[in-house]
Amino acid sequence: MIKFGDWLAEFKDVDRPIGDLANDMISENAIDTFNKVTSVDELPSNLSGRVLTVAIQAFEYYLIDTSVQ
């Protein structure tokens, strides 16, 4: 199964908040950190406000997306 960071990186060219999150993750070399996330509680602690909201929504979508594969 694809890990969250790898899945999120696929959105790097999307002109939406999920794309911004993907680009931030890539530019901060944090793909490995995001790949270790297996629950919302494990999202990086430096995320806050709107970025955290987008990350939570992205993770929830990741769970849905990967459960149907």
C-alpha cells in the first residue's frame, strides 16, 4: 500500500490547498516524516491552523482512497 507522504506528493501540481501542502512537504524534505503517519494524531506537530486542517482532510481522504484499491 502506498504511504501517506508518497500519496500526498502526487498532488504537488494541484492548484488547491492539498497541492500547497504537498509542495511544502517536498520542499522541507519531509516525505519520510509524512510516510510514517498512520493516524491523524501522528501528523507532524509543527502543523497548525489552516495547514493542520488541510493535512487532516488530506489524511482522511488518503484513508478512503487507499481503502478502495
